[in-house]
Amino acid sequence: MAKAVKGPRPKHVPMRTCIACRQERGKRELVRVVRTPSATVQVDPTGKLAGRGAYLCRMRPCWEQALQGQRLSVALKTTVSAEDLATLRAFAATLPETLATSSGRSATGPSGARAGDRSQRNIEN
Ligand SMILES: [Zn+2]
């Protein structure tokens, strides 16, 4: 009864690369954009839609970069229609300027320079 003992399996975190900044991040930190079988391009918040996917950081600059050039089209091997582009732009507009580190995770090192204070702007609405 020599049953093979499974070693402690390393927790496998799927990594994906942002198509704009090329930063490798955990899948959940990125937003998936998918080209659906019906050839539309849309945001896939669940990451479960069928089709060819591309990943972008949850911050506006990466989206703007990807939507401005051909990056998204190249990554998805399709031409993003003006309509889909508008939808993606609208989604991008809801994203923060920088990656907001959500609560619970402290991924930054101890010697992080605190440079954010001056750039803090009041949002007038
Ligand atoms: Zn990025």
C-alpha cells in the first residue's frame, strides 16, 4: 500500500501579461477583454466568456494605451469596431488613474517612497 504521497503543492497563481505595459500580474488583478465568437470585443469581468482574451491592468493609462494604438486589435487578432471601442473607452473611464491596491494585500516593499501626497487632487463633481 505504497500510495504516493503528494507533496505540498505550490499554490498556482495564473499569471497574465498586460498587453499595454507588459507587466505580469495575477489574473485577478487584470481585466480581461474578450473577442467573442460573434466577433465583438467586450470587457469580460468574470473571465469566463468564450473567445480569445487579452488582459489589461485595472488602470486607465493601460487602457488608453491599448485602445489608442493597434495593440488590442493585434492581441485579439481582430479589428475592434468603433462601437466596441466606444464601449471599452467607457469602461476605461471608470478605472482609476493608478492601480488601487485593494485592502488585504501589501505587495509593496517596506521602503516605498511616499510620493503620492502632492498629486492628490480634489475631485470636483
Ligand atoms: Zn498594464
